Amino acid sequence: RKEVEQDPGPFNVPEGATVAFNCTYSNSASQSFFWYRQDCRKEPKLLMSVYSSGNEDGRFTAQLNRASQYISLLIRDSKLSDSATYLCVVNTNNDMRFGAGTRLTVKP
Amino acid sequence: GAVVSQHPSWVICKSGTSVKIECRSLDFQATTMFWYRQFPKQSLMLMATSNEGSKATYEQGVEKDKFLINHASLTLSTLTVTSAHPEDSSFYICSAVTGTSRNEQFFGPGTRLTVL
């Protein structure tokens, strides 16, 4: 089993749609969780950290379920500019592991 | 936020040559830098962890004699791909952190290497 698993997609959604991604991790001792965004041929950029209580940043909501060992990212009112690959990142004892990413394409 | 640069941004070379990639933290001192490799449609794979003034720690399966890492100062780390082959063609990305926690990594823009 991979340490961090994501549905690779692609997710093709119309503008204004709501889309959700899930990510599962294998190590129950993992402490920190993040969502990164990576545009084609660019470096990853931190989108948001994921807290146990869940957190929201504008149209983006992240949730963590420790019991089931998964994290989620919800994007509301999708914009064309949201098209990118979303990487799930898990930190276990200062060892960061990246998921392969979920590709999102938002269409007009 | 902190800025990390990489040079070159892309390079094409012949098989058998060596390629050096530089990673610089522009406005902060990086205690630790990381080198990643990313093949198309795959996740970032950590290659090595580099601390200033000490030998790099390589991940399992990464040849230290092929991927030479030098971290000469708190603002510069270099990765040299020696005797490059077509299978080394990839996107190489560095990142840097300022403290002991790896939670906030600042990524460089990446270097796309194509070996003919």
C-alpha cells in the first residue's frame, strides 16, 4: 500500500461546480497534513494546512479524519483558475510524503 | 513568503555528460534543503536531504555517486547529475526550510532536465 494515495482523476467540472478530493494515508502516527497545488511544469505551492477540526479558506475547505486516515479538500464555486493538480502531503516525524496528485480541469 | 530560486530552469544535454543544478534561498538562510524528482504524472519523490556543511542523506534507491549534492552555505545547495542518461530526464525540484520543522517548505521553480 502506498503511503499516500489519491485518485489521479482527471476531474473535469464546469465553472461554478463543487468538487471534492480525498486522500488516504497509511501511517496512523502521521502528524501534519497539507494540500498543495501544482500547475503544469511548475513547483508545488502550499494551498492550505489541514487541521483536525477542519478549516476553511474562502472557497476551499479541508477536513481530516484520523480514525479513517483520510483527508479531503472541497472546492466550491470552481473557477477556471482552479485548474491544476492538487497534491496531498503527509508529514510523519518530519518525513514529508507526497501523493501523486489529483488533476482538476474546470471548463467554461 | 520566502523565495527559492533554481538554475537553470531547463537543460538539454547529451548522454554521458554531467549537469549541475543550483538551488538558492534568496532572502533567508536555509538550514536544510531537499532535492526531489518528479516524473510525468507521478508524485514528487524525495531524493536527498541536504544540511549545510555536512554530507547529504540519500533516500533508499538513490545513488549518491550519481547524484552529487553539495551544500556549501546556508543559501546554496547544488545537485550534480553525473554521467546523465535518458532515464534521468525528469523535473528536479529543490525546497528549503528555515528551522527544524519541515512543515513549511519553500519550493524552487524546478529544473527540467532532458537527456538525449
